Amino acid sequence: MLPLARGVYGSLAQITRNSRLALHTASVVRGKAEAAAENEAPAENSEETAANAAPDAKDRTNKIPVETSIRYLKSAAYKTTYGDEFVWTQYRRNHKGMYAPRKTRKTCIRQGKISTGNPCPICRDEYLVLDYRNTELLQQFISPFSGQVLSYSKTGLCQKSHLRLTVAVEQARDCGLITYDVPFREYDYSEYYGKQEEQKK
């Protein structure tokens, strides 16, 4: 009885495999035929559909000039989006688990497109350009007390944007566009000059 059941089961499995293969082959052939028919469609229709298609919100290949970004920071659109607060104030990271990781993600943009659902404050808005001439934006990431660039754990910037921010701030300081205080150190000169006078005597 057992060998008979094995034979029946094996033949049924073989029939099922063959029918699946035939179905798969038919679907592949049908897909190729449809693709060939679409390619033969007139070029006018393809141009119209491309023109009517909405621009991709995640596309970051189009570079925005710095002058446009400076004008954007003074516009009504910026006011309605961020109000009187900084760009990074309302941003909250999404992360797995109860505790946030110590470091932020390496980058939000990969191959010219946003690759995450919650990009950092700079990557999510394409009109925020990190440049040494855009001092109004750079000032938002500098501590008013110490004059140092705020940590990415506070601002939520990705590692790549934070590196570009620090470079832009240093360039702005070198050009004199951002002022900063040089730390003043007080020395007790009597320790040095007093010893020299004793040695002369």
C-alpha cells in the first residue's frame, strides 16, 4: 500500500510542477508582448504622460542655488512652515526601541533620492542649503552661549549634513561672516617675571 501511495503522490507533484512552469512561462511571454506593445506606442503619448506626471518629492538631484535659499529664509513660505523657531526645533527622530541611538544615521539621501521616511531637518527641505554665505541658516545651529556648533544629538542632523554644516561654519568664520570670541586666558605674570628678577640679583 505504501509504495502505491508514494507513486501517486510523486505523479501528482510532477503534474503540479509542470502546470506551474507552463503558467509561469505563459505569464512571462505575455509580459514581454505587453512591453513590446507599449514601446511601439507613439512618442507623443509618452511625452504627454511625462509632462503630466507630478515631480518626485524625494528627488534631490536638482541643486538649489544659495541665493534662492537666502531668499527662502526671508519668505512667507518659510514663516508658515517653521514660524519663529529654528529649523530643527520641531524635528523628532523615529528610532527602533525605547532608547535613541547615540549617533544619527549616516545620510538621508542615497543616489539622489531620500532613502528614509523621516529625513533630518536639512535633507527634508531642499531649499535649506548649507553654504558659508547662508549665515542666517548657519546661526541656527550655533550655540549663543559657547559659540560652538550644536551636537547632532540635539539638532537631529544626519552625519553627512552635520559634517557639511561644520565645514560651512568654519568657512564663514574664516571669511569673517560669522563673528566669534577668542577665549582669553589670564596668566599670573609675577610667577615668571619675579623669578627672572631673582635670577638677575
